[in-house]
Amino acid sequence: MKQLDVQIMGQSYLLGCPEGGEARLLDAVEKVDAAMCKIRDAGKIKARDRIAVLAALNLAFELSEQEANALKATRNAAPAAARADTAGTAPADGAQPQLAALLQRLDNALGVDGRLL
């Protein structure tokens, strides 16, 4: 495992990184650094640990929003695929049952209220 020396909010960290994952890790470091500096620069919170927790919560919320939007797009695409099937422009052989099975698994995972938790 490779190690990278990075700076987050002016402090050095030595992070372990799998081979080939350097670019993704550096992108993540950049996002965390930007999120923490934004909170620090707002001037209301000074403690580094509190800034880190708030930044983590903000980033997790953004990720959750992206996942929800992707799920919404998938659900909106399913009726379009069904319309395409009835119009004679069905997906490649075998794709329709796989799509139906995937949608069923998503529905089961989400439960009645549409939330994972």
C-alpha cells in the first residue's frame, strides 16, 4: 500500500492509499479540505474536531442527495423502458428481466417509505 502526505486545513496527514487510487484519494482530500476551510472561514467554529465533524456531515448529506437523485432517475427511467418495450424498441434480449429484477431489489431494500434507514 502506498502512502501519501497530504495537507488538510494546514495540517499534514500521512494516508495509506491502494495502488492506483492516488487520484481519487487526492480528490477526496481536496473536498474535505475545502469543506473544512469553508466552515473555519465562516468564523463561528474554531475547534478543528468540530469543524471536521460538521464537514463530514455536510459531505455525507451531499452524497446522500446524489444517491437519492440517481435512484429517482432510475425509477423515472423504468417507465420509459416499459413504454419503449411496448413501442417495439425493447432493450437487448435479457435486459428487461434484469431491469425488472433490479427494480424489485431496490423496492425491497427501500421498503414502504422509500428510505434505506
